[in-house]
Amino acid sequence: MKRYFLVTLSLIVVLGIIFSGCSSTSPAPSSKSLTPSPSATAAPPASSIITTQPAMAAPIKIGAIMSLTGEDAVVGAGVKAALDYGLEKAGGQVAGRKIQLVAEDDATNPTMGVDKAKKLVNFDKIDVLIGPLHGAVTMGVANFMSSVGVPEILLMQKSIQAIQFGGKNVFLPFGTHMGTGYYLGAYAYEKKGYKTATALFEDFVAGQEFVGGTIAGFEKKGGTVIQKQAIKSGTMDFGPYLTAVQNADCVFFWFTPATTMKFVAQYYAAGLKMPLFLSLSSVLFAQTMASVGDKVVGILGAGPYTSLLDTPINKSYVDAMSKKYNVLPDAQVVSAEVALTMYLEAVKATNGDTSPAKVNEALRKLKVSTPAGSFSFTPEGLGVGDLYIMQTTKTPDRFDWKVVDTYSQIQLDVPK
């Protein structure tokens, strides 16, 4: 009992202290306390205010793979200049976010290209990949990129397989090898009236598809290809092949740039006079034409661009690139301009959201104006744009390609 009494007494004392403390610090409310005084709503001292600034958005990282060394080095520097100029025009930012370009050289080597793509995605954490340019490099890189979902915008024409790996994040603004060649073959039959042709091409995927498309378009319209010569890459002497050429109304051909120069020079040196149709015009450069001379005038070709396009946007672009980088834009250069422009416009459309799903969706809804004309995409990522039939010509200051006909706003593949 005594113990119980002591515990009870202690509890009473503690409660008494608690209640007495509460009453001493909490005066009874009055009618005056119901209306806050000015001091009750006054701002606290400046030193007690906690302010937070919005976090700066991380830079947008644009990865680029190009051939600065190796076989395609002849066009790599121009591609890099196009990207540098495009970012300069954008002021180095888009949708309020700064842009960082991370460029890599694939050395025109497929294995190195895939390694560089993995480095850009896994280490640099890029938001988009532009390129590659070389066809063999492209296929391995596109296969990898489709597995990670990061948007990839390819340069120049490629095999249709490049956008069929399943990721739906690979885009082909300039369309396919076959599509470019197809319309040239159709033009040879429909507009030039030629009925027979002989064909020579470099024996790998691009050569087979460019000239294969030309043959397909020609035959679809009613023409006959009487001879096909597949020529090994690296061939220096075309004498045996030129001797074997059978007489026809015209000649279809395509080789990589360095080989094209050798073929054209040796073709005219052999005294052959059949009209030449080049399945992709951009492999015959202005400087190459100059080395051959006036005989080169009159070759017909198909392509997405020439520096002689008579539009205000192209004239301004040619002037700027010539003055700033001493580069006369060709299709390879402009393909980088087109790819970059389409990505930046997609980011604007997402208000700066660079998540792959948002950008991939935005790219499919775009239509943009570029020095090469207007471009958009099909749901599959295939380019829709203008394809030009061109002829080599001599201007007061250079040889170049001039437009003689246009297939406007077509899906840039063989028609279904």
C-alpha cells in the first residue's frame, strides 16, 4: 500500500507541473486576439527566408559518328563543318537548354563505328546520334541503336534494312539506295526515251542497290538492261570492263567517290560515247569534274541536293558555308544539316524534353524546311522529300550539278 501511495503521489505531482506549465504559456483567448495584429502577418527577417533556384537543365548531348579518316575521309570534314555551323546558327541552345556536340571518327570501319556508338550511348549519355555516313558502318550501328531506343538520324541514303531492326528509333531522311536509283531509271525511259542500257557497279551493298534501283525503274517502265558488270572494290584499271561494254542507248553506273573519278576519266579516254546515268549524283564532286574537263558535261544523275538549287534558303546556306568553312556544300554535307535541323525542331516540339519516346514521336510528326527542300518522315522513319534529276554543267566558276526535273514530296524508296 505504501508503495502504491508513493507512485500515485508522484503521478499527481508530474501532472500538476505539466498543467501549470501549459496555463502559464497559453493565456486565455480574448476578443482582441481573434484579429491578427499587423505584426502577426509581417514577413520574417530576410536572414530567415529560404530561397531555392530552379536547377539548370542538363546540356543536350548530340553524338555524331563520321568518317574523318579512312576511305570516306574526303567527306568527313564537310560533315563536321555542317554540324558546327548548324549549332552556331541555333546559338548553341534549343528550348532553353545548351547543346554539346560529341563527335567521333569511325575511320570508315564497321567495328570501330559500333564501338564508338557504344561509347557515346553508355559513357557520354548522348540524347541523339547523327550518322554514320558509310553504309557498312551504318548497319552495325543501327542494329545497336535500335536496342537502346536513343534516336538515330542517318546521313545520306542507306539500305532500307537500316530502319527495320525493330526499335523504331532509326530515321532515314534521304531515303534508300534503291529509291534514289529507281527514279533515275524511270526518267531514262520515260523522259529520255532510252530503251536499252548496260550497267556497271561496285560490287557491295551500296553499289548493288543504287544501280539495282536504276535497273528496276528502267525495266518497270519497259526498258531492257542487256548487260550487268559487278566490279570489285578498289579496282584501278577499268580497261577490261570498258572493252567488254556492249552497245546500248545508255550506261547506268555507281562507284564510291574515288573510284567514280577513275571510272569517268577512263570511260571518256576509251572513246565511249553512250550517255552516262549515275545512280547517285553526289559521288561525282565538282573538283572531280574539273579534273576530267568539259567531256564530263551532260552526265545525268539522281540525288537529294545540289549547291545550285535556286531557293533563298539554299543560296544563303551555300554562301555561309563557303565563306565560313571554305566548303561548297554537297549532299553529304547537307545531310548533316538536315539531320541536325530535324532533331532540334523535334526538341522544340517537346519543349525541351529529350526522353527517347518523346523525341521519336515528335520526329514522326515534323515537316521542316532545309537547303535541300522540305522533309518529313513516314511512321516507319523513312524520309519524305524531293528527289532531283540533275545534269552536270559548267558554271562561270566551277563544274556542278543542275536540276532538270524533280519528283516532289515522295516517299524516298522504291514505290510500292
